Amino acid sequence: MYNKELIKGTLQTIILKLLSEKEKMYGYEITQHVREITEGKIILTEGALYPSLHKLEAEGFLITEKVKIGKRVRKYYSLTTKGSSSAELKVNELVDFFKTMKQIITPKLSAKS
Amino acid sequence: MYNKELIKGTLQTIILKLLSEKEKMYGYEITQHVREITEGKIILTEGALYPSLHKLEAEGFLITEKVKIGKRVRKYYSLTTKGSSSAELKVNELVDFFKTMKQIITPKLSAKS
DNA sequence: CAAATATACCTAAGAAACTTATGTATTAAA
DNA sequence: TTTAATACATAAGTTTCTTAGGTATATTTG
């Protein structure tokens, strides 16, 4: 697992991006999905995920739909139009940030007169 | 400028990496250097930088050396052995984190049966 | 030469986004 | 039947920033 600080600020982007690919997902599913595709390198804690989902919903990026599975209620999230635009923006921003950071952390080939 | 949250958790890595390349630097110099190589995309605020430098020093990653420039005292920071190892570790961790994040945020080419 | 800007250090209050811990409840596996 | 997995949620505490100040010297510019 990575330095916990690194994940900060990327959680919303992760959520929005996953939902832009999968139509609708519920919280627990998101944690499992991320765990799988990152081979356990990124584990989303529920204490971080749920408040983040609620916030995105409150801000109009997500809408919810409750589905009864037996006696349990599962809460599916999906993107609004606003959420869809935001997903794209945030992913682009993140990719660009990574590029910029690499300018700092990877050795430069440039001239050293 | 990027979402301020993104920078979080990367500041220590930036500091350590720069010092692993430049032998010694002072705080203000670090802010200017980062501003230049990122073309203004990343601006380190002094309110974040100085406490971070102090912390790294307190933890034994950096040592300081005061140099008088006219009537002003400039405080140069350089890596300890511990700081040097840490620089490498943290950079590797960050690069690896970026790779893992890209698995999430970039479209996969993988089979969709 | 006076005023503004740049250089150079610093700290403190507050905000944001986490972690850790806890709670509830159903369902499946051992 | 007990444990683990599924599935939701909140709350206190921590960390790391941002924002906003403060001090002082040096340089540029009108």
C-alpha cells in the first residue's frame, strides 16, 4: 500500500471515472473493483468512500437509485450530465498533473551547460 | 493550477528529490525552481513549504546550514544519508502510484469478451 | 529618492480529506 | 453456529494543506 496521503484528492476522480465506464455501481462494488484492478495496491476505505459519494451526490454529480436485494437495500450511483463532464475534466487534470510531477521527479536529460 | 488536493502528499517527495539532484537548496529557491520547471503549474506556498522542511529536518532527513548573504541569513538544506534513501523510496513509490492510478483512469484495451 | 517589488525567513488559524473506529444488519460459508 | 463477507453509515481524530498574516533586507522603477 502507498503512502496514504497520495490517494488524497484522487478519490472523487476515481469514483467519477469508474461510473463513466460502468453506468451504475454501488459503494461496496467500487471498493472491490478498485482493489481488483489495482491488485490490492489501492484500497478504498468505507470511511472515505461513503462520505465522498454523499458529497458528490449533494453537489449534483451523482444520482442514486435504491434496489432491494432480498432484505437488504443496495444503493446504486450513476452519473448526472454534470457528473459526466466532471469525470472527463478531472481525469484530464489528473493525467496532466502526473506529467507535470514527472518533470520534477524523473531525471532530466536537459543540458547542464 | 491544479486541484489543490492533488499536491497533497507529494510535497515531501518533491523536496527530497530536488535535494538529491542539487546538493543543497534554500526554501525560497525551491519554490522558484519548482515554479520554473513546471511553468507555473505547481506553486509551492511558503505556508506549506517551511513547515514541511522543518519536519523533514526534525525527522533526520535534512540538515541545515546558515549562510550570511549581506545582512540576511539564508538557510540551506541538504540531504542526510537517511534523507537520500528516503528520496529514492518516495520517488519510486510515487512513480508506482501513478502507474496504478493510470490503470484506473485510462481506458483499458483489455478484452470485453 | 521613494515606493513598489522581490527576496527570504517564519507561524497560526482554519479547511479539507482522509484514517481509524465503531455501529447496524443481512447473507453466505466453514 | 460462529465467522466472514456483503452493504450501508457516522464520528472523532490526524495530517497536510491554504490563507493570512508578520518581519526584514535588497533591488528595481517611476
